[in-house]
Amino acid sequence: IDIKTLRSDSGGIITIDPGYKNTGSCESAITFLDGEKGILRYRGYSIEELAEKADFLEVAYLLIFGELPTKAQLDKFNNDIKEQSEVDEDMKKILDGFPKTAHPMGVLSSLTSALIAFNPSSVDVSSEEAMYKAIVKIMAKFPVLAAWTMRKIKGLPLDYGDDSLGYVENFHKMMLSKPNKGYEANQIVYDALDKLLILHADHEQNCSTSTVRIVGSSHAGLFASLSAGISALWGPLHGGANQAVIEMLEAIKADGGDTAKYIAKAKDKNDPFRLMGFGHRVYKNFDPRAKIIKTAAEEVLGDLGIEDPVLDIAKGLADVALNDEYFVSRKLYPNVDFYSGIIYRALGIPTEMFTVMFAVGRLPGWIAQWREMRLRKEPIGRPRQIYIGENHRDFKPIDQR
Ligand code: ACO
């Protein structure tokens, strides 16, 4: 068979793979993931070691540029980001236009897209230098916008941050400083937040990252691609699961804490309920990030002297599920989102903000994937389909239908 002729005669031979369960969309040198063995590495470095020894900005540099930075490289990256941390005052008018009840992910996606109008040069990525400028701009402005989405829902005046603080500390301050009461620094909180952001920083071709790459493949700019990625992350089957987990744990608590009842619901195929924070498209073993987060949650709650009954419910659910034939046979384990919300709560971050926290962590991964796609000059992403609709039909005027 001549494939070329066949394609033009009949529409061609097309593999159909809903959800792209077995379809590779690119070659990538950024993140290695072995879901059977539960291994995750960024640029060859194990996630366990990075979470323990590196800080978020170092990991961002590693993901985006391929190597761990020297001290001089990291200082330059950090300073370049600080230089760009201002956000145009007119962006506040856009933020003001949203109702207080708006979901922060919708606001964040809109503001990220609006940023293009205020930074038109960011669309120019014709050289690596221009690309670097766009990257530094969004690394600087994104945490500001993310923090603003929280101040919006809380009705607080905006905080412009403090450049003398580190990246993660400054983000935390911009979110949580109180008018008249200032801001209390806390190393335990910073360390926990830093770790969470590192664990979320990249995860190869997931739904939001593939979205960033496919939108970017049309040569839409970086910020437009990121805005689309934020929308993809919002969904409860993806990043939105961290919010859904806490809401589920709260509902179980309010219902008397009967974990067995909810395990039974999750197994019942006539019940749409799913155990949020369980299962993963790629991990068929314990998600290595969930292991680190589980330990971190216990440490942070202990260090801050917080007792959260929701953590006990989470542990109870996990214990039952991990010994239940339904979950064992389907290889359903807790994923990264199962415990992360418990830490965010302990850090004083409201539930609606959890997915925004994920987005701030994922930002360097999205940038790295977009940059790799552009530097490799990948073609426009354009999947095919198998048409299953009507054959040719003659048009009927409206009075004959
Ligand atoms: N609770 C109960 N059953 C589940 C769950 C769950 N959380 N997850 C999967 N299953 C079951 C399915 O019903 C299916 O059963 P079947 O074979 O009897 O039909 C089987 O396990 C396989 O599930 P699929 O939905 O086909 O797996 P898929 O790879 O498409 O979905 C997903 C993965 C979306 C993560 C799914 O496990 C899920 O919905 N989990 C809950 C939401 C969640 O935690 N999402 C966060 C993922 S991590 C992230 O994005 C950061």
C-alpha cells in the first residue's frame, strides 16, 4: 500500500487513541517519569533529592535551562526577575472588574492573557535573548497576579511585595500580609511552600503541559500559551483535584467521618463519586511526590502545632483503599494532590486558592516545555480524527424540516 496515495484517497490511516493514553506527542529532555516504578526526575535529578536539597528558583532554572545554576547564574536569574516584578497599574482595573466570587483560576488565566497587552514585546521570541526576556517577565509577574487573585476573593488591598525577600517568601507575603498588621515571616512555612512548589514544577506531557505546547506550537506567544495551560489545570480531574480533595475530606468529616461509606461509593459504578486525589494516568505505583508530601504534611502540622482532623480522615481513607481489592487491582494510589491541600490549609491558604498554588509551582515546567518546543522548531500540533457523522445530505429549507 502506498500510504501517501491512500491518505489522499481515503483520508489516510489514522491511529485512534482517546485521551492519548499511548500516544507520544514529542521528544523531551526535561522530565523522566516511570509510572510503574514510581520514579520522577527533573533533568536527571531525582525529585526526592531536589525536594530535600534545592530551592524552587534553582529548580526553575534547572527545568528551563537544563542545568543546575552556578551561584552567579542563580543570582543573575533572581535579579533579572526582581527587575521585572512590577505589574502595570491598569491591570488592577481588570482585576477590579471581577466579582469577589470569581474563581481565582479564571481570574489568573484572564490576567495572564491580559498581560500580553501590557507587555507586547513578550510575543517576540525570535532569538534566545528575546525568549529569556519573556521568561523572566512572566516568572516575575505571575506570582504577583496569583497573589492578587487571593487578595481579590478576600477583599484585601493589593500587596506589591518586597524585593528584599526571596521568590517564595515574597509570594507568600504578597498573598497573606494583613493591612495594619504587617506580615510575619516563618521559616517552617517557607520551607514547606518551597518543597510543594518544587514537587509540582513539572510532570512531562500532562493535560495542562500538552495544552501549553500545542497552543505554543501555533506560535501564539508564551503568555497566551500559559493562559491556556492555566485553564487546563483548573479542571478537577487535573490540578483542580487538590481543591476537590479537601472539599471531599470536609464532606466526609461533616457526615460523621465514615470512610468505609465513601470507599464503597467510589467503588460503585452507578455512583459518579470518585475518590479525589486517588489514581493517576501514568503512576501505577505510589506517586513519589505523594510520599514526600505525606511526610511533609505531618511535619508541618507538628511544627506549627496544628491538629487537623482532616489529616486523620485522609490517612484513614488511604489505609482502607490501599488494602482494598478494587483499588489494588486498578493500581489506584494517592496522587500528589491527596495531601497537598492539608499543608496549604495549615499555611493559611484558602481552599479556592489551592489550584493557583499548583499553577505557581508548575509555571517553570510549562515555560521549560514551551521553550523546548520552540527551540526544537516543532510543527503545529494538529491531531486527526475518524469521522463518524452523517454522509452527504441535501440541504432542506427550514419549512421542510
Ligand atoms: N476513584 C474510584 N475509581 C477510580 C478512580 C478514583 N479516584 N480513579 C480511577 N478509577 C477507576 C475507574 O473507574 C476505572 O475503573 P474501571 O476499569 O472499572 O472502569 C479505572 O479505575 C481506571 O480509571 P480511568 O478513569 O480509566 O483512568 P484515567 O487514567 O483515565 O484517569 C484520573 C486518571 C483522571 C487521575 C483518575 O484516576 C481520577 O479521576 N482520579 C481522581 C481525580 C484526581 O485525583 N485527579 C488528579 C490527578 S493528578 C494531577 O493531575 C496532578
